[in-house]
Amino acid sequence: MRFASILSRLWANWITLLGSVITTVSGFALLLLLVVALASPTTNPYQLYVLIALPVFLVIGLVLIPIGLYVERRRSPDRPKDALQLAFDAAFAERSARNRIIFVAIATVANIALFAFAGQKTLAHMNSPQFCGTQCHTPMQPEWDAWNRSPHSNVACVDCHIGPGASGEIKAKWNGIHQLVGVVTSKYDRPITAMADSLPPANVTCEQCHSPQRFKSDHLRLFAHYDLDKDNTPKFNAMLLRTGGLNRRTEKYEGIHWHANPDNQVKFEYLDPHRRKIGKITLLTKGQVVAEYLPPGEPQKPLGVRTMDCIDCHNRPTHVFDGTPKNAVDRAIFLGALDRAMPFIAEVSVGLLTKAAVPREQADEHFKTAIAAAYQKDHPDVKADPAALEKAAKTLAVLYRRNVYPAMNLGWNQYRSNLVHKVEGDSNAGCFRCHDNQRVATLADGRKKKLSQSCDFCHTGLAFDENPDKFDDTLSALMPAAN
């Protein structure tokens, strides 16, 4: 009865009862937080605030208990007990009742700890790239494969696809339920399409690692192209890219990253879901409208208005595909995966990749047979080495599997990057969606101003369609080393 007597005193009045509840809850919460912290592979920054708050509540509860006991001691000894005290005294009057209450209390604490541990582990797994990429294997396989070979393969999917805070987590999980139903019923888009409006803004994702204030110096880049002729004639373009940003010397935003200036806002009307067709463009500086660039022709009703941010240009920073078969072949020859010394290898490779429509698991066998047949049919005078043909066939199979997923209706050039200017069948790709040299704004003083298409704002051409054998030492240093 000693234990029951102690509990009875803690429940003597509302002050001690309140102190007991606060102390018990905060104590259990501290223990649960310790379990979660030990089970979690990463540290949540909010744990610091919780660790500060819980001990404060624990101390408050401990202070209230003696205050309540003091108040109870001051009461008249012959004052009758209230209904709360009588109920608790009756509950602990029998040993079996006390044992049951203690068992239920211990079991409750154990269950809470178990569910907290399991729940944390479940949420951690649901936020892992493996869950995002492999649980829904067929729909997400293209994006999973691209993520694994990307520069962002050490960044978790949720860091870019889920907004901060509890609201972002809840929204993502609710959307995940719809996706799960779609996978179970086989009712999902083929191929999967992620609209920019469904992604969190860049300032809470991209800018957590990439500072818009960082200035990047000009840098050289080669763009390799090979003609579809016998010699696979190389024609390279060399560009000095003016990436720019905030120039600390001039305190002005320059180059391509002029768009990252927080004082400027670019709002645009998009006329299709993929935002490849753009309507009116509005430029604001410090919240004030500076210019409205209108396209030619009759105004079209927009699907919406968007404020430009990083992903409007860097729309595929992680899930990168090669684009067209020609792009894939050019890159493979440049890196040495395809041997430029093989006559007509660029022409044959582009033709085979364009026509191929076989299951991915049959790609190796298909290209091994197809490349030999193509040379025999179209270039019978070329006596290709069987080993060289086999190596080329393996490379074509790799390129095919990187870009083509028949089960998802995903083929060449369906996932387009906005960091380009020219796309087959689309003259207004990438930057030219806005910078098409056709939009005109009427300024405050009545002057007309076109939205510039000047190449030199973003890059300077150093070589065009040039043979790399004629490069100077600076450009030659950018060529990959010979195997």
C-alpha cells in the first residue's frame, strides 16, 4: 500500500496531478526521442529545439508537485477527500487491481516505444531513394537508372521532391497513396511526367546547396559532332560559357545566372503543360513591373503564370538522358566508346538506334546481329573487324538501354533538357522559348524593345564546325585522353 499511498498523494489535488502529468509525459517523450535518435541514420535539426523544450517542461512538472503537496498539507486534516482521490484510492485498494494497472502502464510505454521505433524506421525507408526508385519498379525504373548515374546520385529524392516541414511531408505521402493506387491498378502515365508546378520552389531545394550569390567564372566547353560520312568527320564547336552570377567586384548579376538576381522576377505565361510554349513575359525589379514582352499574333489563353526559377532551365539536373540518337552517338565517339576509325560508324549507329524497337533485355543480341547486317547491306565494301563490331554492338546496347524503355513508352528525346537551343522538330527549344527575338515590350518612355537573342550574353563562340586536329593547345587540353 505504500506505493498506492504515494500515488494518492500525487493525485491529492489538481496542482500535483498537473505536475505529475507534465513530468510523466515529458520524461517519456525524452526517452522516446532518445530511441528515435539512436535509430535514425541522420540528425534532424528540430531535435535540438525539442531537447531544449522537454527538460523545461520536466522541471516545471517537478516544481508543481511539491507546490501541490504543500497546498495539500495546509488543508484541514478532517476535510473530506474529493471524488478524484476516492477513485484512485479505490483503484489501488486491492493488490490484483494495482498489478493490472501497473502492467497496463508498462505495456503502454513499451508499445509507444515500439511504435515510435517502427514508425521512424518506416518513414526513413519511405524517404530513401531505394524506396522511391525500386518499390514501383516499372514506372520509376527510367528515373532510378538516370539518378544512379547522375552527379546528384548522393542526394536523396526527398531532398528535391518534397518541400520542407510537416506540410510538405504530408502532401508527398498523400500523393504517394494516389501513386500506389495507380501502380496497383496499372493506371499511371507512360512515360512518367513530373510537372514543375508539382515540385517545391528552388529556394527550398536547389539553393540549399547551390547559392545564387555564388559567382562562377567563365569556362570552356567543347561540343562534339561527327558527320554521317565514311570518315565520321569531326566538327567541333568550342564555347566560352559565361555562367556568371553575382560579381563581387561590380556587385551586379552577370551572364547566364543574371536570372538568379533576387531583385529581379521573371513571370511568364505558359501555354502547354510542359511549358515549351510561352506567352507574355513580365520582368519585375524589386516588385515593380519594368517591361512586358508580348509575343506576335493574337493573345492566347494561358494555362497558368509561373515565376521563373532554377528548374525552368535546369529541368533535368539529375534524371538526364541523351536526347536524340545523334547526340548519344556523338558523345560515345567523343569519349571513345565508339571507334571513330571505323568507317561509317556514326551513320550506322544513328540508324540502328533510331529504328530499334526491341525489349531492353534483348538489346545486346539485337545490336550484335543488326550492326553486322547493316554493314553488309549498306557498306559491303567495308571489311570491319569482328571484334570491333562486337564492341560497337555492346556500346549501342548500352545507349539504347539508357534512353529507351518500351514498357513505359519512353523513347528518344521525350525527356528534353532546356539547356539546349536546337531540338529536332522544335525551333523554340530551351532558351529560345523566351529569347526568340520576336517578343516586344513597350517601355515607359514609349520606346519598343525586343527580348534579346544575343548569343554573347551567355557565351562566346571560339570555334565552329572545326576539326579538333587544328585546335590550339588550350582547346586540345579539353579533349579526352586517348585510351
